[in-house]
Amino acid sequence: MKVVALLGVLIAAGPAVAQSPNGVRTLAPPGAIKAEGTWSLGVRAGDFVFVAGMQGVDPATNKLVPDPEARIRQAFLNIKLIAQSEGASLQDCVRLTIYVNDLSKIAPLVDKVQAELWGKPPYPPRTMFEVRRLFDDDVVEIDSVFYAPKKP
């Protein structure tokens, strides 16, 4: 009977989340895009949240948003959702690495969207560089790390 009750609690809590032997926990919050293949949206390791390189995929359709500026915004919003699921805000971001397919065209859009979403400085340390090609011939992919101390 105890096993059945425990199973009911686990099912009610939502999808199972994998955890490593050292406590690294895989993240897949409700409303996030779907990770397909051999990767995870993010992980919590101690007081840090590491978010996978995010593209401007609309969680409702799991397809890239068409407009480049809107796609960049959606990539940041995808990151924000995962970070918030672990109690972090954009202001808790401690590292951004941004890959773009055309630095001269995309960097100003990244700056504009980031300033809009952060609201004001301070901004996290950031590296942005141009790459020859991104997955799905995308214009941007954003890798991020957040500091989110576990609450007692």
C-alpha cells in the first residue's frame, strides 16, 4: 500500500526528473520547449543552473519563430523560463555565450532585446561571436549559466 501511495505522489508531482549520483538534476519545466535527442534543457548542479544553448523556438509549436528579432527574444524567454523554474531571474545570470550567424546584423538585435528584457544594468558577462552555421540554419543560439542558491 505504501508503494502505491508513493507512486501516486510521484505521478501527481509531474514528469520524472533524472538525477546523477552526485545530485545533478535535469530540468524540464512545464511550458518549456521539448528537448529531442541526446540533450537536456538544463540542469541544476548545487547552486548553479546551466541552461542548454537556446534558440528562438516557440514552445507552443516547437518550431523556430520566423522574425530574427522575435526569434532572439524567444531564445531569451526560453532561457528565462528554465531559470525561473529554479528560482533564478535574468539578473541572476552569471554567464552568457551567444553564437550568431552574422555578427554585424544580429549583434545589434541581441543588444536591443537583452536591454529590453533586463531593463537596466548590470548585465551578465557575455561573449558573442560569429559562427559559420548553427543548427537549423538559425541566426542565434544562447548558452547561459545562473546562480540560484537552493532555499533551505
